[in-house]
Amino acid sequence: MAATSTWNARIRVGSEVSEITVVGQTESEARKAANRIGSLISIERAKKSAFNIGMSRSERFIFLMRMSTMISSKFPVSEALRLMISSFGGKIREAARNALPQVERGVTLGDALARDVKNFPGSVGLLIKTGSAGGNTAKALKDAAEFERLIGEASKGATMAILRSFAYMFVALGLLLVNQYKVVPDMFNSSIMKMAKDADFSFWKEIGLYFIWLQGGILVFLMALVALATIGRRIAPDRVDALILKIPIMRDIVISQDNFIGLYRMSLLVEAGVPMNETLLSCYESTRPGALKEDFKRAYGGLKKGENWAKYMKTLHPTDRAALTLMPDNDELARNLNIMADQSKALYLERLKIVSPIMDIISALMMSIAGFIILIVTTIPQLQLVSEIMG
């Protein structure tokens, strides 16, 4: 299936000409979407730009909650979107305009919003699509809004803490480098320090190097972990996830979010009465590449061989795997999968709270060590000098 693209269209509605954004896999599909709003004048594929951003978290929360409220009141989806277009401006109106033509030609609201990756990126769009497939679109939108509020805010806080800590670490390393390669040579090459002809200053000249290597090593290690969880998961998701599963705390942060969405999707399918082989296959096909996707693949293969599928879910805790093997019926299985999904979400949020203080402690230690090294390297040799001259 071709990737969905964003298109900029100029349309005429009555005597008014306006510019709108529509989505479609092809130009023909985009033209049809624009013609449902007004008479199409021109259309072109939207250029990707760093400045062409979608809704903010607060705007996305408002959009999802308003739509959830209207749909739960049995308000027709297309009419709800039209009301959003007439009641709001900016990015919220644009998101509603993107979804409306698709809904009018039979695309479900969940699929329409999930295609708009600019306004509903990553897990949010996937959660909407997953929940809507279960038949309760209003609840799916509300759950996605809560997901955005809780996990979005926590992720933003942790990201800012990590960036702030890395900034302090680089400052600490920079101070040590300036001290080692500028301040120390100038001081020991000065005429005053050369007066202490018999003093051995070699230790004080070299001590800074050891701590430069130490702090540099810590920085490289931490940056490697960040690269592993971001770039690495894009390049080789299966292998990287297998490695991340062996790293405490990081494992819970990186894997738990996928587990939440995957188990939530699975609980909806089981609750709807979908056979287990179809459930596992659907979860495998719709899960992004990584450890959980491989789990679904192995579980599906094991089920076809007549084995218990739950034992192949290696990303789950052993106690959770054991519980899944003993579920008496589908209702109980769906309920426990939903509980496990909530546990994964709670674990993700809990681990994010730990990240900030850990990074703050590491950066504070590095700054303190840098200050201490600079202090002793610039004072103790001078005390030695004074002692030798006076003696």
C-alpha cells in the first residue's frame, strides 16, 4: 500500500477561495478529497519542512476530547468534524479538514486520524486506530487523549532533563579541557613556577587527563544508550530491542510503551471474539518492528504447531506469561491483557520519573569533579612553590 501524503489544495466555496490541506495516497485521491469540500482550483504535494508542524499536545488533547464527547453522544462523525472546522481555527481546523473527506468516502475515523501522522504522530495515532477497530471510537479518542496527557507530558519532562544534564556534562568536560590544555600549561610555563626547580609537578600536570578520559567515557556511554534507543531501533529494531531487554530501567522505558499498545490491541481483539490465530497475526502485522513484533510472530508460529502461544511472549514478565497460559476463557484473557497493558503504561511512567534525578545526579557529580580538579590543580602546585621558596 502506498504511503499517505499531504497535499495543499486551493478550492472555491461559493464566492470564497481558500487554501486547505488534504491527505491521500495518490493525487487522484487527494483531488477527490478536496472536491468534497469545494470546487478544486489547484493541488500540489505539500513540501516537507521542519517548520510544517502539526498540533501541539494541548491542541491534540482538545481535539480528541471534543470529538470523543460528540461521538459518545451519538453525534454523526462527519457532522462532528464539520462542527470542529467551523468552531476552531489553526491546526485543530486543519486536522478536522484532513479527516472529513476520508470519513465521507467511508474511511473510519480511527484510520483517517492515524494517517495524519503530522497531527497524530506515533503511538497516539496507533492507539486511536487500535481502539476504533474495537468498535468504541469515543472511548478510543478519550484513551488517546489521556495517553497524550500522561505519557506525553512525562516524556517531555524526561527529555528536557536528559538534554539539560547532557548540557551540564559537556560544560564540565569543556572546563576540564580548557584547564588541562590552556590554564595548566600557562601556569607551569610561567617564570614564577620555574623558580621551584626541584619541585615535581608531573602529577598535577597529568591528573586532569585521567578525569577527562573518565568523563568523556561516561558521556560516550550515555550518548550510545540514547542512540541505541532512537537511531538503533530504526536501523535494526529486532537486534537492538534484544539488547535493550538486558539493560535495567532502559528496558522498561523503551519496551513498555510498545507493550502497552500491543497488549491493549490484543485485548480488544480477544474481547471482540476474534480467534486467537487471527488475533496474533493481526497484532504481528500492525506492531512496529522490534522485540514485541517478533514475540507475536513466534507466538503465531507456536500456536499453529499446537503449542501454548503465551510462552513465546518474551518481552512480558515471567509472571505475566505464566498467568496468560492459565486463562480459562476469552473474557478472562481479555480482562487480564487489559490489566497488563495498564501495568506497562504505569511502569513506563514510573521509570520516566527515575530518569530525571539519575541524570541530574550524574551531571552534578561531573560538574563538582571538574570544579574540584580545577581548584586543586591551580592551588596545590602554588603552595608547593611557596613551601620550596620559604624552605
